[in-house]
Amino acid sequence: MQVVRFKIKNYKSIEDSGWCYLDKRITILAGRNEAGKTAILEALEDFNINKNIREEAKPIWNEKVIPEIEIEIELNKGEKREIEEPLGSKLNKPNIYITKKFPNQYTISNFDEVIGNQKNLEKIKKEAESLIHLLTSKLQNFPIKPELLKNPQNLLTTLNRYQLQFIPNLQPQEVEKIKQDFEKLKQLANNLIDLNPNKFLEIIKRYLPNFILFKTFEDILPDSIPISQAQTTPIISDLGIVTDFDFSKIQPTIDMAVRAKEKEKINLKFREEYREFWTQDNAHLYVDFDSSNIYFLFKEGEHFFKPKMRSKGKQWHFAFYVRVTARSVEETRNVILIDEPGLFLHAKAQKEILKKLKEISSNVQIIYTTHSPYLIPSNELYRLRLVIKKKEDRGTVIEKITAKADKETLSPILTAIGEDLSVGIRVDKKNSIVVEGYSDYLWLISWRNLLNIDEELNFIPAVGGGSTVHVGSILFGWGLEPVFVLDNDQQGKAARKKLEKELGIGSERILLIPFDEDGEIEDLYSDEEKKKLGITSKNKKSKTIVAHQFLQQVERKEVRPEDFPQAKENFEKLFEQLTNIVKGNNHA
């Protein structure tokens, strides 16, 4: 199961967030303070089964509106088969839209599309009504009325009971036909049960995600804890999941040699694994125990410290490592939500947090909020969503990088790009490439991976041809020498003139694509390849969504360059020119 997207309405500061599409692994929510980032995570947490939407979610700006959260999930093939069996019906599509309204009311928004439709339902009811009238005319005192169709399960139960009552009293010549009518009516009742949204909803609830929200990880590691309480204390039980800590082997009644072996196993695991994600100093967790208690210490060199003696950052980092790792290996449909990870950590430690998140995201989806540029990887901006508060001060919306974002919202993003470019791999700083839009950025990232381009090329998305001059001026201010890739259309040509006039960019550093004809980046694909991708005049799906889906297929190694021969040739030519420019050849 994957969460494809979500939408939040009338929840705290959020009037209508709009649809927020999620990356299949990590989605980053960036925005200024008070924009509504935390409210988004809380709303997703409130979506959970057996949890009411919190009372304080009701917006103060309109007491009449009702908070609601809608998500779209995509079932995998196994889950789809599992649902179809008890449902007794095939699913037309694996994508299900579920809405939860305050306080705890769930509905399937696209039930008709997935399993049935109103026309089909009415057709079955009419056929059932006709059979009821027919049986009534044939059988005296036939007790079933058409009103019973409102509850198809009761109809089926009643039919089974009265079938036994009436059939034995019929004349032999009547039995066969009446039996057929009963069986046909029972089949129609079963069909109505299958088309019942409530039955479908109850089955789907078993497959809904479990959103787990981590804020400040307040349940940090204690200095010690009684052995008898260890498995009921969340962070200690999670420690057992992460390290395979077998609490049964450290009970006072267990042989000393068995207890000692278990202690050595645990401490060895932490030396090898935890230190991989904490490189700030030579430290690791050390576990000890006696007949009554388990003791926790941080070993730094030759010295031992109780957890509460160490910094807030180290305590948070350890809690993060244990709690998040444990959630990622559980056999449940977890989606991990983290509010401002690494808030207490410096830059290097934050990058280690990002490394850990990438590792576990192969098992669970992750959504986190951040202000920090160190948690916004500049080569993965496709994972980024901006949380923007509208001017009327009550509407939070979620968008990709757009011109609507203010300087404070974009600041960590620009800083992230600047960090990588100014202190990064290349000394000559000629590897920044401004592209016209977000979909252009996604296509180029995808083909850079597909073609195994070795040259370090840092793509930076603008928000349309007109904004490239603004992005370019920022990069020049950092002492960089950007290259520009624009669509070969009216807007792109106008942007080229503006870049040449206002920034003095030489024409050799501005590429218009396609090279030999008017068009845009999608025209690097042949018509047949566009159709294969879903880019057609009839398909209204956003180009950004198509590009994002393509990138995810590339990441999962579901696409080969040979699958798109025309695009392969064109993108190879483009990357050849870009590589020549950033190397300083300037003879593209």
C-alpha cells in the first residue's frame, strides 16, 4: 500500500490545502513559521482508525465548517486480491479515495469507480423487485416485500429461511421453477451486498495506513529501568526491535553465561550500527544489567556517561534512531511523520539524519517538515512541497516550488542549493544549470540517472522562463556561472533575450530545446513515446505528475534508456552539450 496524495479541509489554519502528491519514499514539507506544517502532520495523524479528529482542529474562523481529511491509497496486487476475495467482486482500479470527517466518519469517495456504479445498482434492484412480485403471485402469503431490498443482508437471510418453508409444500411441477426464482433472487441479493459501500469500507479500513507522528521524541532513553518494566516502556521495547534484544534471556533466573552472551551481542550491534549514524565523536550506547535493572550509558572513548548527562541533541538523535528504525521494520502499514527532525542538531548531524531517513524509506513512506537547508537535498528537489499561508491569514496551501512562495519560505531551499554549489565537489563552480520549470528539472534528473552521467550537474528549477533571470542573478551573487536550459518557444526565446540583456549571459551558455525546432522539453520524446508516457492532448494529467511518475520508475529501475530511443538520442545530445559547457569548452 502506498499513500498517493492527501487533501485537508477546514483543519485549524487550513481551509483547503489542495491535493498534495507524495513521493513514494520521502516527502519534504518546507515553509515559514506558522504556515501550517505541524497542522498538516497532525491532520494525517488524526486520519488513523480508532482515533477521533481532535476537537481543537475545528477552525476558529468558521464554526459551521467540519474538518475533513481525504487520502488516496494505491493497493498492490496482493492487497487487491486479498480484498476481492471477501468482497466477492473484482476491483476496477487499485486506487481508493477515503474521506474522514469530524469526528470519526469515513466514506469511500470513489466507490462507484472502484467497484460499482449507480446505474448498475438500480438495474439489480429493478430485477429483484420483479422477481419478488413474481414469487408473490405464485406463493400465497409470500412475506418478502420490496422494501427489504434496502437491507440486502436481511433479504438474503429471509430468503434462505422461507425457501425451506415454501419449497416442500409445492406441487412437483412447480418446484423446479420456484427454486430457480429463489436462487436468482438470492444471487441478486448477494450482488447488492457486494455493491454496498459500507461492506467495502469495513474491508478497506484494514488496509489504511497507520500514520505515526514524531515531534520531539520526549520519551528519551532513561539512565536505568527495572527489567520487569522494560518491554512495556516504548523506547525500550523499540530498542528490543532494533537490536533483537531478547529480554527473556536477561531475567534473574537465567544462567549467567546466557545473560552475558546477550549483553555482548547487544553492545556489539550498537558499536557497529549506531556509530554509523553518529560520527560527531567516538561514542556509542553501552547496555548493562544486574538482577533487577537494565542500565544505559553512552561510552565515549574510555569514559561512560548517563544519557541525561549528554546534550539534548545526542539524546534526541538516539531516540530518533531507535523509534524510527523500529517503526520501519514493523509488519504494519506505517507512514512516518516527523516534525522538524534534527532541531537540536548541528549541520553534520542533520545530514546523518537525512542519511538514516533515506535508508529506512525503502520500507516505509516518510513525510517530514523542516526549516533546515541540510535536510533539503539539492539534487532531490522533486521530493519538496512548499507549505504557504495565503494572505488572508487562514488558508494554508501545499504546492511545488512556485513564484507564490515568499523569500522566507524559499530561503532554506536557496541555502541548500548554495551550500552544495559553493562548498561542493567542483572547484570551478561551473556546474549550476537553471531550467525553466519543475517538470524540466524532473525530466533532466531522470535522464541523468538513466544515462549514468558522471559529470556533476546541479539542476535548479525556476518557475517559468520569466523567472530564470531572477534565479540567475542570485547565482551570480554567489559567484557562480550558471548555464540555462529553456524551452524553444516564445517564452523561452523572450527569456533568452532578457538573460543576454540584463545579466550579460553569452548565447553559448543558453540552450533552447528542442534544438532544431520550436517546442518544449517534452518534445524531446517522439509522438509514440509521449503516448506511452501519457502526454497527449486528450490526457489532462499535469506534465509535472507525468515527469514525477517517470522519475519514480527510473528510481525503481523499471525503465531503460532503450525503451525511449528517440528521447535517448536527444537527451544524450543535450547532456553532451551541458558537459562541454561546464568543463569550459564552450563549443557546444
